Amino acid sequence: NVQLTNTQNVDSTKVTYEWRVANAGNGTFNPITSTVYTTKYAEHTFTDGGYFVIRSRLVAPPCTTFYFDTVYVDTPVKAIAQPDTFVCAGKSVQLSAYATNGDSPYKYKWTPAGGNDSSLQYSFLPTGNTVCVFEVTDSIGCKAYDTVNVEVKALPNVNLGPDRRICFKDSILFDGGDNNGAGLIRFIWNSP
């Protein structure tokens, strides 16, 4: 937010004020598309970065005075983390992210804290479903956040039954089971 203030020392009962703030941060001024305020004090919130031209018109009959100024608004830093993901129980997961805009160099932080929690690549061993927060702080202290939901999937439950002994050249049928009713997608059979 920027507070706009006219500090002219004039009789306020005869004065009218008009503030116009450009809606584009490209350094140009268009009175038709600008935001207008008609009070002595005005507060404006900039939603994008860039160079914004502000015009103040002070009418104190019989004179009209125009003042122009330019406000530079930093483009806010943005944290961009990878999409949500999953990992099998007991396995570690590696996440990645990056930062744009703002003023570099950046500082990074992942939570929950783990091994390499201050870099763009982050790996940890989740013990359950976890929301990981990626935080970026730019060189002037502005912060941005993004999250990655990590779902921990249970390992499939496979039961081939009790050990059996068979005779040479006999065959046996193996059944991988149904993972306690949850189903299995693919089987890979290996013999020792």
C-alpha cells in the first residue's frame, strides 16, 4: 500500500483534490484508464510490479496545479514448487522448486526441515502424508510460499502361502493375492 498525501498549505474549504494512479506499471500515464481518488489523502494498493505514474491535481480557485511522480513497485517474488506427488512407504522422496521475480539472490527453506532444506532440491523420508512448504526470501526480505502434498502409499501385501516342497518336474501355481482387497496392478515374478 502507498499513502498519497498532498502537503500544500492552502485553505482546505476551497480546495478540491484528485489523485490518478496509472493502472499499468509501464511508466506511462493514461488519465482515462487510471484509478481516481478525490480526497486529500488516498491509499492505493499495487497488485503488480513496475513503474507507476501518479498525477495529483490540486484546484484552489482560480488556479489548478498538476504534480506528477513515479512510484517503482517491485515485482513480488514467486515460489513455484513441483506438483503434488506420492511415495511408497519407507522410501525417501526428492522434491524440487524454483523462484522468480523479486530481487535475487534468494534464500530457500523447506518445512518440515530435513537434510538439504535450504536448496531448490529437497529430499526427506516421510513417515506419513506430509504437506511440504517451500519458502523463498529475496534479497530485500520479501517472502513467497508454495506447497507440495506428499502422499505416502502403503506397500502392497503379498502372501504366497506357506512354504511347500514339490518333486522334480512337478509344477505349482503361485497366486500373488489381492492385496487385502485393494488389488494389485502389476506382478513381476523372480526366482532366487
